Amino acid sequence: MTETPVAGRAPAVIRVDQFVAAPPAKVWRLLTEPELLGRWWAQGDVAAVVGHQFTLDMPGYGRQPCQVLEVDPPHRFVYTFTAAWTLTWRLEPEGSGTRVFLEHSGFDLNDKRMAEAFDRMGPGWRDVVLPRLSDAAAQA
């Protein structure tokens, strides 16, 4: 589910979730290990260490700077994504799998480029990226 922005309110947050048919520990590895992250989202030197600075190579957008803010394995992983945004991943056991919650925050809807990114990224996370995470979990 993507939050609908309210006019004049900033920053806005994209919130999506996806069931993944794998235990939280396996999903955690897909989020925090460079080789596994590259299989479903982006190449980068990610590490689950608070303060770790890394880049993610986003096709069409280049290398994006990131820094790890919070680590609570295998439940919560938070990092900046570009200078403007924060990605908060939260994993909760659900049956024999994991419910993955993502909050992508920091969108200033008063900025035209940010508002356009907000409009594109909500469906992108929901319809493309998180389903690829689910597929990668099934293959790993």
C-alpha cells in the first residue's frame, strides 16, 4: 500500500509490504549481503554495520551513496539512500515465511522532481522490486 500524499505536506513516505516465502534470516541475507542484494535489486557493497557507507549502482541512475543508520538482525535494517531518502526495512515472521515492510521516506512533495519520483517509486517498489525479492528468496 502506498500512502497518498496530502497537498502541502512534506515529506511524504512510500509504504509497501510483500510476503516472502522464506524465513526472516534468509530474507535478511538478501537485504544485507552484496551478492544476494545484486540478484534482485542493485549491485553495491552493502553491510549490516551501523555507520557503514556504501553505494548502490542503480541502472539508469548511476551509483547512489548510502549509509547504514540502524541494524537489528533479522528484524530491522535502515539506511540512507541518496542524500534525500531513507529506506527502512522491517521483517516480521508470518506463517512459514516473512512479511517484508518497506518505508521509503524523505520525499518533499513541494519539489516537482521529488513529487515525480514519489509517483514513480511507489508502484516500482510494489509491482517490480519487492516481487523480485520474493523470487530471489525462492531461488536462493
